[in-house]
Amino acid sequence: MRQLVSQRVLMQEGDEYPILRLNDASWEIMKGQRSVRLTQPMVRERLKKARAESASWEGVDRDLFEVLRQDRARLAESRHVLPYMIFSDATLRELARIRPSNLANMRLVYGIGEVKLRDFGDGILQLIGTHCQSHNLAMDVSTRPVQLEKTPRSAARPNPLRDLAFDLFRQGAVIEDVMHQTGRGRSTVMDYLCEFISQQPGVSISTWLADDLYQKIAAAAGQVGTDRLKPIFIALEEKVPYDEIRIAVAFLTREEKR
């Protein structure tokens, strides 16, 4: 689906709850009036996703996750919406990992904005507090996201699309061009770009991020740290997209290691 969207033969609308829609090109394909070519995902990409899924449970209290999941189902039923429209599984895992004790800390969890904080915050905090008290669990756990051990490129399985993306980045290609030439979606290309920035000690990020915006993000990161993106997003008054923050953090992290 990401490849179809990037080739503009399928439309994606909405940010928080994206949906797919057909366009004129979609109908041409279904009528046999035009063709589309897709690339087969590499086995290593599927393995990477499986490892990421495993890491996403690191530090999560699964019993609390189940309590929150059941409450989400109740809220969804009462509002006649799908459960993911209340909270995603990723947000529930983060809540069960950090176990916030107040609204301010709950606001830092990815996927929770002002509206959800207002509508569900107090009830969720009560559930978390009761569970933590009965199971003697610490609250407000601040942990750096688990970093998957990276395999050296020389020993890794070949990934032609990533290698192509790296070559394009070296030539100064913008993200949209890399998406078009690799046939990958924006999130995957952003992963490639952040990996490229991290691995290239002398590369400038000015092609993908304006210097004044970088300085603004760096100042916010200096106040709240780079462990998590959400506090930086909030410190920037929620006006800077996550993609720009990711680029800046990749560069900052690289410079810290020098």
C-alpha cells in the first residue's frame, strides 16, 4: 500500500486516522488501462519489523496493558467507534511501560494529545494508579527506548533499496525524490535517512532541514533531552512535524558520539 501511495495510484487522507481512497489512476489499473510495478520486500525487512515488535514490549507490564486494553474496548463501545480511535496499541504499551502518575507525565506519551488527555486522562490515571498500588509497581518510569543491536553493513543481508536511498542522499536528493525512485513510503525513507545521517560523520543535514529550524529543535532538545521525541514536540508547541524532529535528533545523537 505504501508503494501504491508513493506512486500516486492510491490516495491516503488524514494524519491521526489515515484512510485509503481510490483515485482516477486506481480505476485505470483495475480496468487494465495501465499497469503498476511493485518491489518485493526483503526478508531482512520483515525480520527487522519482528525484532522491533519484540523490543516494543520491553519494560511493559502486560497485566496493566490488558487492563488498559479492556478499558479501551469499553470506551470504544460507549462511543460507537473502533478501539484504535481511542488509543493505539503502541500508546497502551507506552502507558503500561511508563505508568504515569499525573496528567503532565501522561501528556508526554506518544499518541496522547490535549483532547484525549481531557476526555480519558483522569480515568486512565486511576486505573494505572490502582494497578501499580496493588502490584507494588513503580510509576513515572523514565526509560530510554530500547536500541536494537545493529548488524554491521558488511555482515548484513543485502538491501538494494536502502543502498539506493543512501546513494541518492549522498547526491543531495530530497525525501520525495527518494520515495519515488525507491518505491518506498515516507516512513521507510525517513528510517533510511536517519540511518544515513547517523552513519555519515561529515554529512550536512541542510538539504532536509533548514538551519534555523534545526537550531530551534536543538534548543528544545537541550532542555528536555533526546531520549524521546514527544517531549521535544511539546516543547516546540506541537508546531514542528515529527519527521523534522527525527532528522535533527539523528544529527544531534551523531554529534554527541564524536
